[in-house]
Amino acid sequence: MKVLMTEYLRIDLETENWECRVCEHVVGSARGNYKQGLLVYKRDPEDIHPSIIDPEKYKFTFCPDKDWVSIYEFYCPSCGTQMEVEYTFPGHEPLFDMEVDVDALKEQWSHREEILEPVKGPNILVDRTHGHNH
Amino acid sequence: MNTKVNVDTEVEDQELIQKFLKDTTLFLGPDPEIIRDHRIMPRTPSEEECMDKYTDLNQISSIRDRLQSACEEGFEMVEQMGAAPGAKWGDIITGIYSASGDLTIGSAGGVLIFSALVHHPIKFIIKNWVDEHTVGVNEGDGFIHNDSRYGNVHNTDQSMILPVFHEGKLICWAASTVHEGENGAIEPGGMPSMAETSFDEGLKMSPFKVVENYEIKRDILTFLQNSVREPKLQYEDMKVKLFACMRLEQRIKEVFATDGPDALTACLRYTNESVVTEVRRRITEWPDMTVRTQTIMDSTLRENALLKVNLAVTKKGDRLIFDFSGTSPELTNRAINTQLPGMKGMVGQAFMNHIWPDLPRGQAGLSPIEFVTQQGSLVDCSYEAPNSQSLMSIFHSFTVAQHATAKFLYSCPDKYTRVLAPWHNMINTFIWGGVNQHGEMLGNLCADLNGMGGGARMDRDGEHALAPIFATMADIGEQEMNEEEVPFLQLVSKKMTANTQAPGKYRGGMGYTMIASTKDSDQWGFMTTTQGSKVPTIQGLFGGYAGGSYPLCKVTDVDVYDVLLKNPEQFKHSIHETMNEQLFPGAKYSTHHMGMGFDISKRGELYMISQGSGGGYGDPLERDPTYVIMDIEEGLITSDWAKKLYKVEFNEETFALDLEATEKLRADYRELRKQQGKPYAEFVKEHVKDTPPANIPFYGSWNGDVDTIYAGSLDDKRDASNIGPIYVTNPKDVRIGELEAELEAVRKQAGIPSTDTRK
């Protein structure tokens, strides 16, 4: 049985591995940090959050200051899917963000049916496709 | 020796000591026993008896519905009659509390965090004033409160608290809370970022009696009115809250008449206990794991600095533990600290708004959740530290909680809401004050703080300028109505700034631009109290990005109203055109971080800010290309940025998509990622450092070591269990020091001796 843990990661309870949900790539042991099985890239903030006002003229421009924040991108080494992004302090280690108790997960899912598509939950939004009613 | 006699004597001695201590207490200060405990109180014998007597869950449910309706009625009354801008757009709540003080039912609209906090002052009243012969708690009494050290967000929020009796017996409490704004602090509007001690923050009201026989005591009222900049508002809203509480009391007494007070007591206790049981059940459904996250605060609102909000959430069985160890220490002379209840209440808000909104809106939802903090940290500050801008640290607490819980929720078969990327979390708005066009002194803020961009969900984009994180159902008010009372115009409002969205498979909801300018007063000014001008304040989710940063832009030495009359073509309706084109002759253009202290404005000068975007969800390369085109058509993003970010190919005139070319662009870009990305170990070796950046003040733990806390420099490392106070130098003194050093260097270079070398 496989448990869907994030948009792009699942855990195979039999092999106890993290897997990429896009390409089936085995990322690493589910008892460890999945990020250690991914590729990491330090993104220049200007690529994502461009300066809206002229950086030659102004100190604050809508673009984050790259001396104050680093953006780490984590990719699947097999298919290149961007699985996680972390905004962090320059020089800070990436976070071990999901430390799973695999034994407890196995026990929990031994009482459940396998789920192949993520459960979205109730749709509580009003249908706004018909415009205003007044 | 008779053991029984000895035991009895010991008990008598203990009682005597307790009585002595109580009788001789010189100061009833903030009580840690009350404000450090967010759990519902133990079941009392009286509640036990009532629950034995009333077991019909249909009756319990019926009473609960009637009480819920009463809370909605009270909410409507305050919203319709309240004078404070906060009241008009829903920065309020009304609630019913058990005899022990636990909030059981809160109004569906309004600011939920209040509900998690007002139980503290009620418990203070129960502990200290019920048996105090100089005070007492009687039918028709009303108590006022705003001091966060006795349980509150910050002291701009004032509560009215009314005990409800039946035949002389206290059955429950009714309370109403409003973000009043003005409170007599050193800056107008009630949330001074310039406060350096708690004595700079204006009125600090521990719970005290201001109402007897359902009438406000005029002598105390007059004192309160003299203590704030808006005396009429102070009176009007005290009356409004009192009448809302009296309406709640009326509805409660109607329940007494039909079902009896014991049935109501049983209802309140059943409700709280069943919510606790249900929360534990829902926690059990989550996977057992630890999730770690952090956010970056880039400002103290006085100066830029890097402060960490650190969170590890551990779920095991039916336990859920929020551990904030490693978070920045408190800054003892800056206003951004929070008292512990404020942080907990905001985490409760995350659950009530976005995770389990179906549960009754009360205190019980948070009751089973455990918290770990380091005392003296930003999220558990000392009583001495100012906290008038506690919103900064509690909003970050909300975001780390929201970010972490999303990673628990994804795998759950039962969900009560969509998995959601973090909401925008800052109050990008203008706080204002001074003398208005009618000659009245005012101090308050624009409702635009309620227009925070929503986070993207697992199946759809975030909604623009939707709601504040502290109230899902709040309004942003009518600008034209505001302009009847304040002497400035929002010349541009509700307009998005292109390319400021948080990209993702589903993008975050964007915020809007505001350009304000004073017109009809020579005694008027603005403040902004927001972080995020250098570093995004949130995180994205599962490969989505956060929103960007945003500046405060100012244009001075211009009267834009003259420009609009004589050369209207020079006025542009966006920040980027105004700042980049610089069309006003002789005007000065500048940018600043978003912590602007109260700034006296001149007629026609421009103050320009922009809301932030909610977080993005998922890999941007998976974004449906048609959604990209829709965003371009709506002016949310530009074509070049869309192509760069989302890798889409289309005709720029017709917007016709080339799906095949798009697919190829995306496939190529995935290959590029694989080339530019480095294996984890190699990346860590190249980029990770053992210490924080040396040239930027950093506060908090570094990497995984939460026991050592940096306090602003690499040389100042402290033991997390005993952090101690941290005083930050006034930024003006820092600047004077820099300029003096520069002057000294220039003098030396030019051979000009100093004018006075004496020490």
C-alpha cells in the first residue's frame, strides 16, 4: 500500500520508501529526510519576484533582498518536478520538514483502504459562475 | 501522637497562610496560573449535577442553537451600532462563557482569536473579584478589560464582560470585544510601533468594574475618555458592547424560562467536552510525525533585522504538540513581542478558520493542543516587554501553524476543508490620526487590512484580497463613507499590482494597491506597521512560491490635488508608473520599509503601499496554461513574466495558446532543473554555514540547535532557557553614529580638526 503524503510524494509502506508521485522514482528511505534524495537549487529571488520599481533608483522594489533571504528549490532528480520550495535565511540548512513515524503509519493504514487520488474534502465555496444575483 | 490532629493542624495552617497571603497581596498583577493555561476548566460538581439531570441531546442541541443565534444577534448589534471602524467591518466578537469562564459559543462572524483569549480576564474576575468585598460580582455589573498581560491580543481590543445570574446564582458570562483602535498610546490608532516600554502603549486595563445596575459609571467613564484621543467613541462603544451583552443576557434568561438554568449549564459543559473529544479523534486521524517549518521576520517595525519564528509540530496518537523553541528572543524595547495567550489564540484561529471550521467556535477546540515555548522569546514575552504590535509575531505564528498542519492534512482520508497554502499574513493598511476636516481628533486605521490575499488551495487558485487571517467573515468597508470622517482620499484603491502573485500550479490570491493623500487637514498623519519589505513573510506549499515583498513608497514636495487640477496627465494610477516615471516636477520620490512610525503628512503628498499575495501551491510548471492567459487578460501578470515563470507559448496579440510548444518549453525546463540542481549533500556543503550572516542583526536559533539563541550579533549567543532582556539601539542614534563616523573620516581626510575633542 502507498500513502499519498504530499502533492508529489508518497510512501510505499512495503518498501518503506519515499517515492515521486509523478514518475515513480524512489527518492529514499521513508524513515529519513526525503530532501536528501532530491536535487537542490538556490534561486535568485529576482527570477520569481521581479522588481516592479527601478532597482537603480530605489532600495525597496517589490523584489526580496537576496542578502536577506534565500530560496531553495527541491527537484525530483528523475523527472525535474519541483516538489518543495523553502524560503530561508542565507546560509541556513534546509529543514527536515517531514519526519515520519513509519511504524505508526503502517499501523494506521492497516485499518484503511488504499487511496489512489487525494481526498479534497468538502466543497464549501459558493458557485460564483453565474455572477451577482441582485 | 494523634496523626489526625496533626493533619488537621497542617490543613488549618495552610489555609491560614493562604488567607494571610491573599489579604496582604500588594499587587494583583498578571497571573501566570490563569494566562498560561488555555485549557477548559475541570468539570465542577454543579456542572456534573446538571449533566446528570439533563441528558437529552436534542434539548442540549436546541439550547446551543438558541445561544448561537443570540451571539449572532449580539454581533449584528455591535457591527451596526459600533462607532469604531473595527466594529463596522467585523473586527469584533460576542460570546457566551461558562460559570468557570470557558468560552463555549462565539459568534460565527468576527475575530475568532478574541474567543480564545477573553476567558482569561473572566477567570481573573472569578479568582479575585467575586469574594473581594470592595469589588464583588453582582447582577447588572459589567467589567472592562484590554490589557494583553491579563489575556488579550493587544490593548486596542476592549471587552465588556457581564455576569449572568439566576436567582442570585452565577450561571454564565456574556462578553463582547471590539478592536476599538484609539487607546491613548504614544502614537494614534492604538497599535504604536514606537512603544519601547509597556508604559508607551496607552490604557492598560486589567479587568475592573465599570457598570453597575446595567449603567456605565460616569466617573470612571470620564477618566477613560480623558485617557484616549477619541472620547466620544470610547463612550459610544462601551454602551454598544454593554447593550450587546444585555441582549445576550436577555436571550439566556429566555432559556432559563423555558428549560431552566441547569439545562443551560449542562449545554455549555456538554458542548465544550464533546468538542475536546472530537478534536482528539480528529488528531488521531493525522499521521504520526514531526513537521518543521519557519518564517522570517525582516523588521522590528523600527529597523530591518532578521528574526526567526521556528516551529516543530509533533503528532503522536491523540496528542498534538506545537513547539516554538528556537524562535527569536523578545526584543525588550520593541513592540512586536506577544504574550503567550496571543500566540496560542492565533494558532487556535488557524484551526477554527481553515482546518476545522465546522466545530463550535469556542475555546474547547484549542484545549487539547499542547504548546512548548521558551519564556522570554518573541512568542512568550515577559510582562515588561511592550506588545502593542504583537500582531507581527502572532501572524507569523499563524503562518507556521498553517504551513505545518497542511503537511499533516494531505494524507488524511477525512478532511473538513481543502489543503491550503499559507494566507498572506500582514496588515498592509494605513493607520491614521490627527484632527479631521470637522475639527475632531481621531486615531484609527483603514479597513484595508482585511484585504489579505488568500492562499492557493489544492485544487484552485487563492482568492484576491479576500479576508484577514484573523476573521474569515470581515468587510473592507466603504471608502466613500470613510472619507466623510477622515481628511484624506485613497486616490488609487482596489487595484492589483501586476507580477506580485505567488506562483504555483495554483497561484496565491493577490492583494491590492493603495495610494493615499491628505487633503483637508494640516494636522494629519499616517503609519504603516507591516513586515515584508525585504523578505516574504509566508511560505508556499508543495513546490509553490510565497508572495514577494513590498515597499512603502512616498512622494513628497508635491500637492497632487493641484496636479490633478492643472496637469492631470501627470497623475498615474499605479505605484510603478508613479515611481519609475517621476512626472511631478521638483517632487522627491523615496522607498522605505513598511514600519513607518507616525508621519505628519502635508496636503497632496502620496503614500503608496500594496497588499501581499497568499502563497502558491504546487509546481508552477503544472499550471493550466489557460489560467496563465486568464491572469494576463485580467492584468494580474504581464506576458513576459508569464512566459518566464510558467513556460507558456502563446500569441501576444490574440493570446492563442500553443500547447505543443508550451509542453516542449516545460519539458526543456524540467531538464534544465535537473542540470542546475545539485545533490543534497553537495548543496549543503556549498551553501550551508555554521553561523548566521555576520553583517545582518539575527535573532533566534541557527540550523537545528534550538538551545542556543543569537541575540543580534554573532558575539551575543544566549542560553535558550535564560535568554534575558535585549535592548535595541534607537535607529536614529544608529544613524547619528554612522553620520558622525562618516563626518569624522571626512574631517580627517580633509585635515579639519574636530570642533570639540573633549570627552
